[in-house]
Amino acid sequence: MENSLLHNVYNPDVLSCIANLSNDEVFTPPELANKIIDLLPQELFENPDTKFLDPCCKSGVFLREIAKRLIKGLERQIPDLEKRIEHIFSKQLFGIAITELTSLLSRRSVYCSKYPSSPFSAYQFPENKPQGNIIYQRINHTWKDGKCIYCGASQSEYDRKQELESYAYQFIHNLDVDKVFKMKFDVIIGNPPYQMSDGGAQASAKPIYNLFVEQAIKLNPRYLIMIIPARWYTGGKGLDEFRDKMIKDKRIRVLHDYIDASECFNGVEIKGGVCYFMWDKQYSGECEIFKHKGNDIEKSKRYLLEKGENIFIRENKLISIMKKVWANRPIEKESFDTIVSSMKPYGLRGDFFKNPLKYGLPNIKSQRADGDLRILGLDGLKRIYKYIPQDYPLPKRELLHDYKIFIPRNVGSGEFGDFTPNTVIASPKDLCTETFIQVGPFRSLNEANNANEYIRTNFFRALVSIRKQDQSASKAVYHYVPLQDFSKPWTDQELYKKYNLTQEEINFIESMIRPME
């Protein structure tokens, strides 16, 4: 009875129970790590010369799971288990930890001891290698004009005392990997840190996962596999060059795309989702794409870059719709984004209502006098209006005396179809803070109403979703939406007919787009 009870007790993997340090440093669950490792050819684990590097060790889970496969795969070549383990740990598995804490955790996971040269280590490294092959060295950022020249970190945030973590990750700073390890790697695999504060608000934090990918490619491994946020497909601060390289790189053989990041990392929200990919040095061709949504997996095989585009289009079915809409038409002249403002259409920040003096502007009023201009903004989460005289020194005044539409700059989650903007039709003498962007001008209230009804169509919102990967609804997300003649109203049925959409394409849009409230 006692033995039976003990046999049935659940013994969880400790690495599946670790809480994340932050959304920047998300630990990889063992189950996910194994799915990622499964992308690699099995023969790699049967070759005693294959060398693996995790350049961003957090828990050591990738190296630990690879070690398990090598222990099994090398059984014939090295029958003695003790010698096999010695060979694997000393000659095949290597890592660079991202902090001192994660270096200790990784060594404990891989070697069964935080101290690899101790007798308690699964393989006892010599005393001159106290870190084993999972290295960590605290280094400092290199500052110039308040930013790190390597990763873009803010000096005000990360110029710290010696006893504190600097988060100057060795792999993307001045580490010469070839010189340190004195070898070339067959496989580079990992889950890098995602972003660093650049001194602004959290939403403006600078992505750094791209730096890990680019540095890994420079090392020219046989295979590269990383799991990273998916915002690079269409946006992301400072990611234009990275996106251009990735979508043009025909060596990306496999891409697994998760719209909901919590399917990979339980309880973690990453706007735009996550993806993991395999880059194969010896491959050149179409990419095998797996789009995950719950229990459904949509498979396709295509190039990441569609002809004439500069983004990766996530939804396969949207490609044919987009091509029909823009067949033989100049998108630069006829896109809806040509009537959408950039950020801060009147030069007023989001916190302008709280303290206009902060921006060198006069005070504003809560009550309207004759002839006053009306400003739409937020007080907490509530929309309110404030008032200013017509001679107020506004930083910008374009479209002030026209009809227009105000759209919230942040809408929805970024999930396909989750774009249900609560718009405001604005009259002449209306303006807004940067909480909103502006659409217009329109010659009459009737035209503004017709344009607003167009924005509410499923057709419009489906095309917005091509570029919209997170809550941001900036000017760029409207790029693939065509302008219409707003002297008349438009319905979905009219738009489907105008662009010759098939019933299958219509059904796709109707099933995926969330109803407007």
C-alpha cells in the first residue's frame, strides 16, 4: 500500500515551478524546451562531436534536456555511463548565463551542483574551471550620450553599484565567443531577454532579443533556434532593420507562431505573442509555418516575405485578400493611412490636462466660453473635454477647422480581429491629446459619418489586423486599408463585391472579426 502510494505521488520538474523574474526574463518550461529541441535532427544527439551553446542561460533547461538526449544517443559510441557524462559535459554542452543568479541555477540544473568542480557535480570539472562550461562574468555597459553603445540601455537605469546586476549581457556586448570557448558551435539555442529600459515609459522599452539573434547568426552555426516575441513581424521599436533581414532570410526553415504567449509561458502576457524558429545554414527555400491558436494548428509553407511587402503577414488567408484589394493600385497614394495623423496630432501629450505648465503652455479651462476650442483627452480612464481660447499657442493646428474622426491610439490586444475602436466624430474647433490619432479632413459631417461607418466594417478591421500585432493602433496599422469615396456610406457586402472576395474569404473575415459594440 505504502509503495503504491509513493509510486503515484506527482513529482514535478522543479524547472516547471520557477516564477519568472520579469516579463523581460521569462523562464522556459521544460515541456516547451523539448518541443523547441524537437526541431533539431535526431542525428545531432548521436554524434559525439556536436557542440551546443545556450548564450542566454536562465534555468539551464535547454542544456539539461539536450544532455538527456545525448546520454541516450551516445550509448553505443560511449557505453560507459560515467565516461559518457564526462564527455558530454566537458566537450559538448556550453552556456553563457545572463546574471549571476541564473548562472548558479543553470549549473545546478545541468551539473546537479552550483559548483561544477565540487565532488557533488555530476561531472567534476578541474579546479581551474570552477564555472564548468556555463560561464558568467559581470561586465559593465559602455556609455555614450546616456545609452549603452551595445544594447541601448539607459545609463540612468543601469549605471549601478558593483554589487548589483548590471544586465550587461555578455553575448551581445564585447564577448569574443570564439576566443573564450575556442571552438565553433553546431547548434545555438535559447530564450533571450526581451527588452531593456531606454529611460522612457515601459511601452517604449527597447527590444534586445534581436541583438541575440543577430549575434548568433554571426557565429555561423549549423542551426540556430530561439524563442522570441513576435512583434518583429510588423513593428517593434528599432526593429525595422532586423525585420528586413529576417523576412528576406531563406535559411529560416521552420517558424512556430503563437498569437497568445500564455500558450507557451503560463500566466505571462506578451503583446503580439511569441514565436520560435529554426535557422538552417544549409537550407534555402520556403519556410514551414505553424500558427498555433489553442488546440488548432494551421500549417502553411511559403516565404516570409511576400512580393512588394516589407512585413511578415501572419494570417495566411489575408494574403489573397490583400492582393485582390491592391491589385494594380498604388498603395502609397490610395491607402487609408494617407488621411491618418501621426502621434500627437496637435502636439499635446497625454498628461497635458494634468499640468500644461510642464510643457510651457498656459492653463486650460473646465467650462466652455463662446468661441472656445474643445480638447478631448483622458482623466484616468475617463474621456473628458477641456477648453482653450482660439488664440491658445497650440504646437500644431492642422485640421483644427475641419470635420475629422478621433480614434484611440491603443485599442484591443493585437489578436486578429480584436480591433473595436470607440471612435469620436469631431467637429471644427475640436482637437485631441496624443491619446488619440486623427483621421481626416472631411468636407462635411455626412462624409465624416460615412468614414466612421467604414471604420466599423469587418472588411476595414480585417485589413487593419494585417499590421496590428499589439494594442497600438498608430498610423502604420492602416496601411493596407484602401480609401473609399465617402460621399456615400459603405457596407461589408458592397466592399466584398467591390474587391471580388470569394465566399471562403468572406467567411474567414466574418468568423474572425469581433462584433462592434
